[in-house]
Amino acid sequence: PLMAHAQKVQYTQKRVPIMMYYDDNETSMTKALLSKSLQWAYEEEWRLIDVKNGPGTVEFKPGNLTGIVIGALASADTVGMVRRWVKERSHPLDIYQASLSNSDYSLEIKKLGS
């Protein structure tokens, strides 16, 4: 399965992970590729790292994608474009819209209707 080797992102307050001379390759890779600002922790992100083939796109079965989250600052044109793409798909897909919270510095994510 595509996501079988996904790795969880580590969120930290530090801007740059500190790499130590005694870190092994796996530890260095984790610090460099799987570290992100604590401010993004709400994403609960997982990443796929292909050390064999390097960077690029990965194809997966259309049924593996179950939803799309549209960013809080996306334009109405972008929302419309995503809706059109979803209607053209043969597999159903949920669309969510992020919005800035009125009470704190967080995002609220709500499912959009058809």
C-alpha cells in the first residue's frame, strides 16, 4: 500500500533541527525531512520519503484520495476550480474548507456541501 511507509512529521519550537556529528543517517534524515514548526501541528502530517528514487511525483489509485482541504486564504476561484475537479472524478471525494478561528490563532476545518 502507498502509505505503508509514511512517517509522522515531528513538530518543534526550534527553527532548524540541531544535527549532531554523532547522529546516524536515519536520525539526520528524520531531523532534516520530518521536522516542521509547532505552529503546523494541527495538520498531523505524514510524509513519504523515497530514498531510492528521489524527489518527484507519486501516482496512486484514485480511490486512495478521500478528501481535499482548501486553505483558509484560497480565493473563490480556487474553491470553484477544486469543486469542478471533484465533479469530474469517478471516485467520490469530500471537500473541506479551512477558515481562521474568531477566538484564537487556530484554523477551523468544515466540510463543504455539494
